[in-house]
Amino acid sequence: MTTGSIVRVVATATLTVAGLLALYIARDALLSIYIAGLLAVGLGPVVSAIERASGRGAQRLPRWLAILIIYLSLVAAVAIAVVLIVPPLVDQAQELWRRMPELTANAQQFLVNRRLLDHPITLEEAVRNAPGPGQAVSKVALAVSTAFGALITLTTLLILTFYLLVESSSIFEGFVRFFPYTDRPRIRSAALKISAKVSAWLRGQLMLGGAIGLSGAAGLYLLGVPYFYVLGLIAAFGELIPVIGPVLSAVPAILVAATVSTKTAVFTLIFLVLQQQVESQVLVPKVMGRQVGVSAVGIIVALLIGGALLGVIGAVLAVPTAAIIQVVVGELLEERDRGFSEHDQDVPPPDQRLA
């Protein structure tokens, strides 16, 4: 190799390593941009539908106003949910707090009878074994910092999604210009397919949330758990967060059931476990497979890989990412097959080549 070739190889390797390092350092920002992009792609058809429904020409709503209508609708839905959820939960929490000594004593006696606990733990022992004030303050500070960071991230995502939706046409046309002119129609077609699949994923998430909320409310009603409609609403929102969401939404239901009786709490736990098994093994593959067009095997594999790579966020992004990959791979395979077909047409039959 010449000196110039060696220099080019070293420079290319250095730039590659530097680029990968920069991507790793900016991984959180890139993930936020990707999430905002998915939301923009998924909400794009909804925004377009609102624009078309508002009229034609000068009567049509501005795109920013159509997006704002969606945002205000989401805020209103969350506000209504909070109004419905908070007051009953406060009442139930107060009742649970009043019965806490009795429930704690019954639980400890249950464990002692089965030799899972040596003796009932007194209040003095609990205080003595509790973490010190410094640890408690640090944990509270960490929780507040985490919540504040999550709020800032959510606000940033909403703002970035808003501007991506407003400028979606110019951004996409700029992206298409990176491809040869002859390939641009195929790129536009693939983009429409991706938009349809991501939008279908959002619809599928809402369908799953509704199914879990309704079935949860019905099951809790039959079990005699109070405020079953509120707990069903919590379960519906929890379903939107894979892996950890159903677990978090199950806690209030079990606590409320415990205010009725220990037996009700146990049956509630069994019901919620069975419900989540049906959800993970049947509903998610079927609903997402039908809405997004990804096979049940592909969805399960995507959830496993996404969860292993990025935890809860990876599980949330797994299905739409799998749908995007499916479209891209499908387009590449079609291009390959098209190339083989054109090559076969150019090659003469064997008898003509022999002649």
C-alpha cells in the first residue's frame, strides 16, 4: 500500500470511530428524536384527516391548528381521567390507611402461621430497621429529580413532535432529494406504507388499552372490588406502557381489593395475572399483527429484543420499529427481485446462445 492509501485508511477508521463515539454520547438525544419522529409519523394521517374534514382551499384549517386540536384533545382526556381517578383513590387511600394496622397484623400472622416469619414485627423494630434520615432524603431527592427530568423530556418530545408535524412536507422532500430521481417514487411509496403502519400501531395501542380497561373493570366488578370503573381506567392507561405499566396499574387494584378482604385481594391478583397472560400471549400478537401487519412471531421477537436493549422504552418502540424494518426490507427485496427479473429478460434463451 502506498503512503496515501495508508493515510486514507487511517483517516477513515478515525472518522468512523469518532462518529460512533459521538452517536453513543448523543444516544439519549437521538432516542428522543426517534420517539418524536415516530409520534409525528403516526399522528400524520390524523392531522391530514382533520385538515380534509375542515374544508377545502381557504376554508381548510391551518396544519398547526389541526395539530393543536389533537394536543388539546389529549390534554382534555388526561384531565378527565385525573378528575375521575384522584378523588376515589384519595378516599380509598384514607380508608386503607385507617385499616393498615389491622391488615398488617393479619398479614404477619399469616406469615407466622406458615413459618415464613419468626415473630410479628413491632412498630419499634420497624422504626429501628428503617433507613436513616440521610438515606430517606437522598431517595426523595432522587425521585423528585427523576420526575422533573421525565416532565422536561415529555415536554421536549411534544414540542419536537409538533414542529415535525408542521414541517413534515419540507422535511420529507429534503430527505427524498438524497436519492436518485428515478428512485424517488419508490421512496415516497415506502414512506406512505411506514406512515400507515405506525399510525396503525397507535390505533392498536388504543384498542389494547380499551380492551384491558373494559375487561378489567368487568372482572373487578364481578369480584366485588369498589371503584372498579376507576381501576379499569388505570389499567387502560397502564396498558400503554409495556412490561412495567400493567404491573403498576395492578397495584391500586390489589390495594383497593385488600380493603374489602384478604380473599378478594388474592382473587384480584389471580385475575390480573390471568388477564396479563391473555394480553401478552393472545391480544398483543393478534391485535398488533392485524393492525400493523407484523406477524405474531415478529412482534414477540421485537418485544424481547427491544426490552433487552432499552428496557421499557425499547419495548414501547419495538413494534413500530419492527414495522418500519419490515417495510424497508420488503422494498430492498423487491428491488433485488426486480433486478433479477430485468437481468433474466436481457439474457437470451440457451438455444439462442448456442446458435
